[in-house]
Amino acid sequence: MIFAKRSRPFLALAALLLGVASHAEVTRSHGYHPFDNLKYPADFQHLAYVNPDAPKGGTLRLYGQGTFDSLNPYILKGISPADTPGMQMYGVTELADSLLMGNQSHNRLGDEAGAAYGLIAEWVEYPEDRSWATFRIREQARFHDGHPIRAEDVVFSFDILLSKGKPEYTLQLADLASVEAVDPLTVKFTFKEGRKDLPLVVGSIPILPRHYWEKNDFERATLTPALSSGPYQVSSVKPGKQVVFQRVKDYWAADLPVNRGRYNFDQVVFEFFRDADVGFEAFKSGDYDLHYDYSSKHWATAYDFAAVKQGQIIKQEIPHQMPRPVQAFFFNTRSAPFNDLNVRKAASLLFDFEWSNRNLFSNAYSRTVSWFPNSPYSAPVPATSKEQDLLADQAEHLPDNFFNADIHPPVNDGSGQIRNRMREALSLLQASGWRLQDHKLVNAQGKPLRFTVLNYHNPGIYRILAPWFRNLKRLGIEADYREVEPAAYKERLDNFDYDVVLFVLPMRDYPGPELTDYFASSSADIPGSKNLAGINHPVIDYLVRTALAAEEEAEYVLSLQALDRMLRYQHYGVLNYHIRHHRVAWWDRFSRPSEPIPFGLGLDTWWMKNK
């Protein structure tokens, strides 16, 4: 039994003093980090970046994009507020608490990457090999109706989410072998394969009330608010137009260290707009309080109005250190022409980021140079001796210049004149047997070099593609763009029926099983996988395995840096661009912590002025 493995009495005393007790078999802790690097001790009183004395009260009004027809965020049927773009950053659309707080995107720690601390759980216990994890539930944990949260609710939540919830739960929990209630306050998870991220994964799943859902249809899309447990609950709804979240005055976890100074507004109101321009006009009129801007052009040109000039609206770029998703034009290497590295390199050389950034984006973006943007996993140039040692056994699969190759994308002057890139690209293509004939590049069989970029309806994307297409055409490459309906797009994406596809891959602080889905040979031919480029390379497989099995953080980082080098060397896609700050404008009604939060916007830490 699990209790036979617990620490001896003198280690239990150490647990009280230090917050972590461990011996050769088991570690017990108030929080979890994949490599045991927790910032906060067991006796911490509040997160460092909050104002623990922030006053409660007032209303925060926010923008919702699109519409919604359900308040059930856990199923595919219907559109819930949590499904609409950008909603999770506000921290109230997930109403259910989880065992741990900090790792999930809607409730992440603002100053510590990859860590999570006890919320419903008082502590987590796990062995060195991470083959299982046990959580102890706080006795005071309650749902909003006063019913206690117990181990049977945890077991029920995992059962129903796996059997009836969104596919994302099945994917996240693919390595969960079992979950069992050891006693009313203790729940144990057993894993098929021990991985350091798995306690975080199970710790972030929402815990649902068994007694409520056994009497209600979980698979129904409904606008009736369900019973939950978090800091807010839905108080009113205007279908498709507005949803009001009311702060729970007797919220059971309000005084836990992870929550002090957070969730300060009595109400958070989302106003939904199908048209972004109409929504922004509503913001200018004061109909909602804060606008998060995703468009560089809009950010540069749309704020020349009286409320900004008079200081009633604050417009600010707030820096952050959040890992950015990878946006790229992914080459499908499963077939010609992109099964040829020289073709991929040549096409990449002709993407003139500097011209586009100057003429299309008002110089708002940074070029994405790594497959792990804004993270410590970007490969250094040249490679370190440690990385060379890591890959010593893979020498037969590495090109001679691998460790010293310049893997950075080209840097141009922004003028649009890239004759030197044209020459480099033509030389690469000629080395692969392509030749110019009637101003077109053709192969030995006279077949022209052409490809199509696939996407669903996106009115702004062609202006990004057009300058790349112009450069390709100047060299004799035929490129065009095809939009298809979302259902057809998904089918073609699932079956890898494209030459090039524009896509965005999310990246976490500590990438885990998604590395296999994105990059490993095992996923290259599985319909629906996110191995969009069809990557099938023994060194990449080795590095993915090494990263996932790493025992120390230094080994993990080194493995991902080497993986980044190989992905960049192989030119599996044209990496696009990103920004390292939030573009936010808000009516000057609020106070917030004085320093920017590294890993989030932190709206859950703001409060009303003069309250």
C-alpha cells in the first residue's frame, strides 16, 4: 500500500520545516515541479507578484470574440465562453478548481515556469520514477453548494472527462493507467509510463461534483450554469451576447496562499461581438474596459482618438517571458518537392521577413529563429561541447558541418532587394537538378517546381504570402494559395493532403508528450497528428526520447537545444514571427502590481482604483 512508503518520523519533521520530505523511494511536497525546482517554500503566505491587501469590489468588463451557445466547457457539443479566442487569459472562464494551481493555461503562475502548488490538494506524493502520484485533498475543500470535495469526485471527474469529454482530455491522459480513491481524502494516480510531467497533467484537470452530474446530463450543451467550486460562478447570461461571472463571497480557497491578492473584482462581465471592428468601437465608447490587441497594424493606427490623447485610456506594451507558439509555413516532406532539403532551404531563403515587418507590420515583430521561441531551448551557434557529447552516438546520422552550420534564417535590409538570396537559392536548386527553362525552374523530366499553400478562410493571410510568392516567382517557382472550408481543411490536414500549410503549434514552458506528436517518426503517418512536416529522422527521435526521459533539468534543456538545432538545420518549415509583449489598452479605472508578470498578463491580480 502507498502508506507503507511514506517518510520516517524524522523526515516528517523535516517536511514541516522545509515543505518537502524525501527518501530513496518517495517525495512528498506542497507543490510540484518536473525537476523539483520550486520557488516557494511550504510556509509561503502569498505569491510574490500580487498585492495581498488588494481591495475587493467593482466590475471588470471584457471583450468576447464571436459568440457562445453553451456554458459546458468540457464537451465538443456547443461553443462555451472558454472556447472563444483569448478567453482563458482572464482566469475566470474555468470555474472548477483543480488539485494543483499553476500549470494550467487559465490559472498559471505568473512568476514561475512549469511549477504548480496545492489548491484542492494539500500535498502531492510521488516516487522517483514517477510511476504514480498521490494527492491529499484538503478537508475544507467545498463545491459552491457546501458539499465537500472528496476523492470520489476526483475519480468521477477523470472517468467522465475521459469517456464523455473533449478529445483533449483523452490526449492529455493517454498515459494514465488508473485513478483510485485510497480513502475519502486521498486519491492515487498510476501511470502506464513514468514521466516527469504527468503529476502536473493530472493536477491540472478540473474536479467536478459527482453528486451534481449524476443527476444532470453531462453531454448536454446548456446555458444553465453547472455547480462548481472556483472563485467565480455564472450569475447571468444573455445567450450569445453576455455572460456575467460573480465572485463567490464565501469561496473556500480564498485565503490559501496561492489565491491571496487575486480575484479582486466582484463581477467580471464579458460582452461578445461577432465583428472585431464593432467591438473596438464599443471599447472606444467605454462599453468594456480592456482591449487586448492581436493586430500590429491595428495597434499602430487605431488609437488616435480623444480618450487616449487625454489619458483616459492607457495604451501599453507589457513585456513578458512566456514561451511563444511556433507559427510557420510547414513543408510536407512526405512527397516531392519538399522531400528535398535543398528545395526547402531555397524556399526558406526567399521569405523576406524584414521587408514584411517594415511594410506590413510596422516593425512590430521579431523573427522567429527557434522552434522554441522565447525560451531557453534555442540552440546556440556554434554547438557547445556538451551538445556534441550528447550526440556522439548519433554521428553516422549527422552531416559533417552540423555543429558549426549557421542555422539562423537570413537577415535582409528591408528594401526588398534580395539578389544574394536569389543566387543562394538558385545554386541549391541547381545542385538538386533543377534548371531554368522559359523563366521557370524544371526538373530533369521537364516538370515545373510548384506548390500550393493551404489554409481555411483568413482574409489577412494573403498579404503575408504575396511578397514571398513574388520572390519565388522571380526565381521561376510557381506558388499559389488555396482557401477551403474549415471542415475540408481539417480533413486535408488530418490526412496530410497539402504541399505547404500555415499553422501554429503551441509550446509550453516544459514541453512534454507534444514533442512526440509534433516531431517524432512514430507520429509522421498517424492521421490527425500534428507532425505536419512528416518529420522522420533518427536523430530527432533520439532527442525526443532523451528529453522526455531526462532526470536533470540541464539534460532536458540540452536535449531540446540539440533538437532545435536539428529542426532548424533540416528546414522543415519557414518560421514566421512573434512578439514578446502584451499589447493592451484599458480605461484608467484600475490598479495593478507595479512590475510586469513574467509569465502572464495577470488580470486576476488587478483591482479597482479608490476601493
